[in-house]
Amino acid sequence: MRPLMSLRLPLLAVFPLSVLVGCATVKPRPTEPVATTEAVTVAAPGGLAAPVPVPVTAVELGTAEAAPTGVATQWVSAGVLEATLRAAEQVTGPASTTGRFWDVVLAPTQMSRSIVQRSLQLVGMRSLRRVSRGVPDDCSGFVRLAYRSAGIDLVAHGFRAGENAVSAIFRRAVDVGSVHHQPPRPGDLVFFRETYDRNRDGRRNDGMTHIGVVEAVDAHGTVTFIHRGGKGVARGRLNLSFPSRHQLEQGGPVVNDYIRPAAKGSRAYLAGELFAAFASPEGL
């Protein structure tokens, strides 16, 4: 009987952890096998700190039809998720080991590695014409070149009358269900709205106007993305925990770059203020 009792104690110690992880599960997007070369490091997304909540509904437990009547959406704070991840480390090991929750959720796929690698090759180029004349020399042309490296034609579905390329790509992402507001992975698309006065009417009513490729996410939740801006292909920064802050403190690190310059009667806007959505490459 004594050996049996000695086995029960570890099992009982792990059981509450399994309950905690089950209560705060965020459904990951499908992943592909991770290649062993040209690794892209992704840190745990510290940007999940409040005020960005994560919804957990009855749908996470099964189908929407199986949800009990009258059950409202529950919101799990970032503090609960962080506590869960810290508890999970007691079983899976510290951050330097494999198999942790965020390693699975945010691990770059082979497809996303190709997209990021191609994006990095274009950083610093003043004009895309030096690379290809088959795409426009703008933000949409840049992401099309990056995604071609993974065999994806972002505009294969065509355009609607009066639709710009960013809106067309976003429409496709919505149609295939790849749009999300979860912490992004390298290779994801990032969409922005109202980054310039496209219809030149002096109002902010232009919809989706800018797009880039996520390169990485640091421990504070600041997303580094690559895009074709006014000075060529460059990196930008985005932090959704502090959308209206350029720097957290004077002289501190930049968490949001300005993405719309000031104009007559209008101030400059930060990336966090004009962020619209992310979209994963799977399905595109």
C-alpha cells in the first residue's frame, strides 16, 4: 500500500494545475512542423497585460450549439493567463526548454519562416522596382513579394470596383477566416486603417490603407513589423497595450511608431491608434 500512496501525492499535485490550464485555455491556430534552420525567436507576449482581455466562451468547450442557454462570455484577465503559464513551468520546465504553452501557440511555421526571411531581405530598399516590376511599389507590393516566397498570391481572388489592394487582401483574409486579434506570430499580416487621406476629402473615412508583415514580438508585447513606408522598406513598432504612447517614458524605448504624419488640421497618429487586425498566412 505504501508505494501506491507515494504515487497519489504527485498526481494530486498536478491535478489542480490541469484544471487551471483548462479554465484559461486560448485555442491556438493550426501549426505546421517547425523547421530546424533559420530560426526566428519569439518571446512570450508580455503585451497580454491588461487592458487587452482574452475571451473564453462556451464555443471553446465544443460547438456553439452545445453551449448552455444563458451562458455569457467570460473574460480571463492577462494576470490569470500569466499565472497559469508560470504554474505550467513547474511541470514543463523554464522558458529555455521546449514544450511551453506559448512555444506551441506562437511557434513560427515553415511557411511563416519563408515570409519573414523574404521580408528581411527587402529591408532598406528604397524602391521595390529594383526587385520586381510585377507588383506596385507600395505597402501592398511589399507583402505580395514576401508572401510569394511561401507560394501565396495575396490578390489571386481579384479586386472589386473601387477597392484598393489592402482592402482586397483584408477581404480575402476575412473570407478564409485568418483574421484575428490574438498575439501575432512572425509572418502574420498586420493591417492599419486611415493611415492617409486616400480619397482626399479631408476626413478619416478611407478604411484599410496600410499593411505589413510581423517580424517578431518582444517580452513587453511590442510587435516589430516590416512594411513599405514613405522612405522605403523599414521596420515599425506596435504595442496594443499602450496604443496612444510613442514611448512609455521620456527617453525610454519606442513602443509605437508614427504611421500617419501630421497634416493641416490633423495631428500625427501612432501605429497602435490605427491598428485594425492581424491575419495568419494559413488558408491564404
